[in-house]
Amino acid sequence: VQLQAYGGGLVQAGGSLRLSCAASGPTFSSHGMGWFRQAPGKEREFVAAISWSGGSTHYVDSVKARFTISRDNAKNAVYLQMNSLKLEDTAVYYCAASRSPGIVTTLVRYNYWGQGTQVTVSS
């Protein structure tokens, strides 16, 4: 599975962005998918995950009620809708795929990674 994330940019606090992740390969629909982020000087952290069918999702507490992860298996894509953005959401965002079909929240259980896309939230 090859992944490519895009959709980042510069946005004011309180604004919205939608990240997309395009996947190649015939097995996309069997993978649990996730979004992670890494701020300067910090470790990469889990943001959101979605199961193979899209029926289950999970979020880190800091983004609950603001971010929504979704997927379209027909388009081999996963999305992260980010609303009410805060300064602390500034980071490089990565999409990842796990060989597990369920919800995966730990970094080491993701097997495939896309390049990151920069999200910068300004005041």
C-alpha cells in the first residue's frame, strides 16, 4: 500500500481544513487506517483511526468533537475533517495503514506511511 496525504495549509485559529489520503493497491479496504501528527520537537502522536469498513472510529481526546475521520473504499481514500482548529493543532500530519482491519491507535502497529502534509494554524 502506498499512501499520499495532501490538503494541508495555513489556516487561522477557528478555521477548518480537510486532509485527504490517497491509497494505491487492491487491499486498501482491508486495512485499518489512521492519522498521526508530529509537531516540531515532539514525538509523532496518534490523532484518529478508522476501521476497514468505516464502522468504527477513535480519536485522541484533544480532537474529539472537532475532527472527523472517514473513508471511501471505492475511492481508496481516507479523510480527516478538522474544524475549530487551534494553535496546538499545528503539525505535520501523516496518514498510515495497518495490516489490522480494526481500530489501531499505536504507531508501531502501522505498517505503511504516507509523506506528511503540513498544517499550520495561526492566531
